[in-house]
Amino acid sequence: MLRRPRLLAPSVLSLGNVELHLGSNEAVVADTKILLRRREALILGALLMRRDRVITRAALIEEIYGFDDEIESNTLEAQVSRLRKKLLELGGDVEIRSMRGIGYILRLAPPR
């Protein structure tokens, strides 16, 4: 077993000009470093790992919040909104789309 190659998890997730450095909550958006709130980084990480695929709201909540966390009905939406705003303000070329009644999807934004 020791001779088998180990599967290494990536330390950086990226799409377009957005990078997330795992474990540090640090992101680079269009060559600008920012420090994200812990849950914003978790949301971005979950979306980057499933880029171009829909992640349900329930799956995202399960991944982001602990069992003891009591969240309001719009907490996730507020955090996603804040994350969208940060990415847009810094010139990120990705978009977080809401899939009504289903969840969210992260993909490259169409050219403007």
C-alpha cells in the first residue's frame, strides 16, 4: 500500500481568472488577492469543484454548515449574493447562476 501513488487533493481550484487557495480562504480574482469570509470560501470551493454542474441548495447547505448551525431561510442566498458582488467588482470572468428551485451553478460568464 505504501508504494501506491497517493491521490493528492489540489491546493488551488480555479476557473477563468478566479483562483481559490484552499485552506487559507484566499482568492485571486483577475490578479487581485482578496481574503474571503470562511463560508464564502467554502461556497466558492464547492462551486469550483462542481463547475459547470448544478449543485442543489440542500447539498450546498449540508457541505457549508455544521449540524449545530442554525441558519435562516435566506442565509445561503445572502452569502452567495455577497460572493457574486465581490467577484464582479474585481473583474472575475465567472458567474454564479441561480437555478430557481434547484440550486446554483458556476461557469464562465459570457463575454460582455
